[in-house]
Amino acid sequence: MGKFHDRILAFVCAIGLIVAAAGLAHAGPYEDALEKFTTDEFSDTAEAVTEVATSGSPLAAPLIAALQNGQLQFSAKDKKVFIKTADDKLIDAATGRPAEVAAPDDLDTVRVNNRLRGVIEAANGALTLMAPDPNQRYESAQSVFKSRDAAVLPAVEKALEAEKVARVKTVLNEARAAILLAADDTSAPDRIAAIEIIRARGDQDSLALLQGLPADLPADVRAAANAAVTAIERNLAIWSTVQNLWYGLSLGSVLLLAAIGLAITFGVMGVINMAHGEMVMLGAYTTYVVQDVIRTSYPGLFDFSLAFALPLAFLVAAIVGIIIERTVIRFLYGRPLETLLATWGISLVLMQAVRAVFGPTNKEVGNPSWMSGAFDLGGILITYNRMWIIVFTGIVFVALLAMLRFTRLGLEMRAVTQNRQMAAAVGIRTARIDALTFGLGSGIAGIAGVALSQIDNVSPNLGQGYIIDSFMVVVFGGVGNLWGTLVGALTLGIANKFLEPFAGAVLAKIAILVFIILFIQKRPRGMFALKGRAIEA
């Protein structure tokens, strides 16, 4: 019986040795890298991070995340690495399971410095190069391009072999080229090929990479790099011009939206309406109220909030405008300076009323999901909110032109504009047309406030930022001429954006104002003067 027991014990020990040997045989790069975390040396930690990231182990991502968050701990005595959880429990980094032993006495946190943070970022990029989501792979490849960590090169090449999505494959090629350019042992032909790939990318990161190449490169490599730098700088200058044109078009559309209502009240009626900005402000606050109701009662309808706000803003501003015209303005026709003083006083009253109701602080107006975010178009960045405002401005402009051209109200408005006495003689009720015209201009200012609430702060002073620019647009384009208002808004918007990089925002506005003053001296009626018997007289 004793001999049988000895044989059983020997058999169990043999099995244990076999299992242990099998465990050692299956120990891979991930397990081999863990011991380097226990030396408490930054250089060893950097090597360990890179080896873990390229090991292919499913435990690599949580370990790198723990290191980044200061939750990776080690025992130098036991040569063990642990992940500390939020509830102070330890996870064995080698197995991914809760630690089976008590916390070692010498447990300490793995230290991280600035260089290691860069290595960690590169490791995170390498970990997601094979992610199932193509957008995640794309962002990962972009991170590798910026880090240019040579240790990630095998992972990049492995991802390149498996990648099927064209845009992701392009960025992976660019990341590989950036790594080869940064490496010291890359051959001259490989460097030149990498330079051509970076040149094709052509953005600021590419320019910085090529300009940062060492000066002791071979002559042919240096020549290729210099040619690529020149080509990229030329390409970036062209795209910078296009970007300024886009910014100018965006600013011009905002100016047009703010000024188009004023073109009616000032141009058609001759009323210097200093309260026009407050009509814009009322439209913005109407948007705030609509969104506040939707947030509290119907959150699922938030993406449709602007559809509800637009007609309400038009009605609120139009009704306020008609009340102002019927109670104040109609007694001051033909006396422009007095309308200026009266409407300035009204603007102060409206601002104080809004402060009393809503308070003096800015109000939160959110962007619907379809107006949030941005996308790249060639070498320029286009934000969705600006793009939709340009589209909306075009729709408002065309609708207003159609109304003036094809409706009875538009016909009567044009008749009163050209010759008020003759219009009254043929039976047009000029007082009614005056009220409706002022209401229309104010209503359009209200829907301008809806759009401006998506790009500006909603506060009692919102309208004050646009009233002067609106008057400049109307006077420059031609008083009462909508096409002149369009051309004037776009011209001033584009000119302002091209002047800002050289003169700054304040000096650019001053230069535009001086230009308009000189222009009006030469053409007092603006670019497109309104024609009619009354005006010509």
C-alpha cells in the first residue's frame, strides 16, 4: 500500500511539472513584458508598454489603460504586476483575474513621465489598429502618424495587410511612412518613397514632419524633402485662401440674415430703426423658450425645436414690430433723426424688459444633432451649423424676393416705395402697408435671431453686436435694394475675413468702416441705387 501511494504521488508531481512546463511554453510577449514594469525604470517601462501593445494579448488594453490612469501597481520583490480597481481590489495583470494572494508589502504604483505619456499614446494607437470599427482604426492610425513610434511599425504593417477600407489604408500608409522617416536606419530609397507619401497627405502635420528632418540626410533625400515642403506650403496657401473664402461667405450670410429685415424697414420706409437688433434678440429668446419647454416636457422632439421656433420667432418679432409702428413710428415718417432717437429708446426698453424677465446672463440654446459637428472638405473644415445657416439664409432671401415679386402685398410695397402719393391715389392703403412692411422686416429679424442663437450667445445684448454691421451692409449695398444687400453682405464678410489675419479683428472692422465712408462719398446711394419717381425727384 505504501509503494502504491508513493507511485501516485510521483505521478501527480510529474503531471504538475508537465503543466508548469506547458504554462512556461505558452508564456508569450505579454507575459515576458510584465516583469519590466517591476524595475521602476522609465526606460524599462517604455519597452514594456511597447511590447504589451504589440503582443496581441486581450489583456493589453486594460493594462495600458490602468497605466495611463495611475492604477498599475507592481511588487519588486515578487516580480508581479497588478491593476488596482476603483474599490481597491487587485487584479493580477498576468491572468486578468482577481489576485489570489494578499497585497504585497512593497506594492507601489508604476511611475509615468512625459516621454512615457507619448509612448502610451502610441501604444493606444497600436492597440486599436485592428479594431472592428473603421472609424476607430482611422483615428488610431492618425495617432500613430503623430507619435511616429518605431516600435509600433510591426503592428502598422500587420494592420495594413488586413485593412480593406480605402481611407483607413491610406492613413496607415501615411503612419508607416512617418515612422520610416523618423527612424535612423531607413535607407535612402525608402525615405524618398516615404516623403512622397507624406507630400501627398499635404497638411500641417506633414509639413512639420518634413521640416523637422535632420540636416545630415543624403543629398537626394534632402532634395526630395525640400521639394515636398515647397509643394505642401503652396498647397496650404491655396487651401488657406479657400478657407478664408468659406469663413467670409459664412460671415456674409450672417450679416445678410441680420440686415435683410433692416433693408425693408430702412430702405423701403426710410425709418432708421435702432431697435432692429432687439428684434433679432427677441427671435433668439423665442428659440430659448421653445427649447426650454421641449427639454422639460418633450425631450424626444429636441431635434425639431428650430422647426417650432422659426414661425413663433417670426410672429413674436412681427407683432412687436407692428405695435412699435402703430404706436410710435407712424407719427414720425419723414423725420429720420427723430425715428433714430425714438427707436433707440425703444431698444433700451426692450433690452431692460428681457433682463427683467430672463435675467442678464447668457441663456443656453443647443444645437440639434443635425447642426452639430463638422467635416473636412479637401483642406478646409466646414461646421454643420454654419453650413445650414448659409442654406437657411439663401432660402429666406429667395422667399422674400418671391414674396415681393409675386404677391399682392409685395406689389403694393413696391408701389408705395416708388411713389407713395400715386399709390394712395389708386386706392392702396399706405398706412396698412407701412404696418405690414415694418412687421415683415421685424419678423425676418426674428427668424435671423433663431439662426444666430446657434452660433452666438443669447443675451439681452445680442442685437447690439449686429445693428451697426446691418446698417453698413444696407447702406453699402444700396438702400432698399435686396440684391444690393446680398452683394454688400458677402463683400463685407469676405473682405473682413481676408483682412483679419493681417490687421486683427478690430483694425479689420475699422478698415471696413473707413472704406464704406469713402465709398459713400463717391456713391451716396450705394452700389445698387433704388430707382423710382419719388426718389429721382
